[in-house]
Amino acid sequence: MSVRLKIIAAIQQIAAEQHVSLPPLEDRLSLHETGFDSLAFAILVARLEDDLGIDPFTISADASFPLTIGDFIKAYENVPA
């Protein structure tokens, strides 16, 4: 399964657990518009770290949190091996 599909699946699973009604997950969708609160994003990043073995937001001192779904996925896809 690709990184993109793993992230989308994790978002959908957390949304179901947190009772969040997700809009269609398109790359241009603002993370704010997902309906996730800070707890849901913390859970997402922690689960992805467990699943993928990386947290792109702690690897670099100048990393900023992405604004869209597409930017969020790219942050994971662009981590150096």
C-alpha cells in the first residue's frame, strides 16, 4: 500500500473513531476543513509514525505543519530515506 493510501486510510479510521464527518479527501482540501481537532491530528501523526516509522514534523527543525491534505501527504512522501 502506498504512503498516500495509508494516510487516507488512517484519516478515515480516526474520523470514524472520533465521530467526524469527513468531506471528500482531495489534495486541495484544507486540513481545517476536515473537521479534525488537535487531538485527532495528534492521533493521526502518532499512528502514522507507528505505521510508517517516520514523523516528518520532528525530523527537520524548520518543518512547518502543512495546510492542505495534499501538503500533508507530500510531507510524508518527501522524507529522505
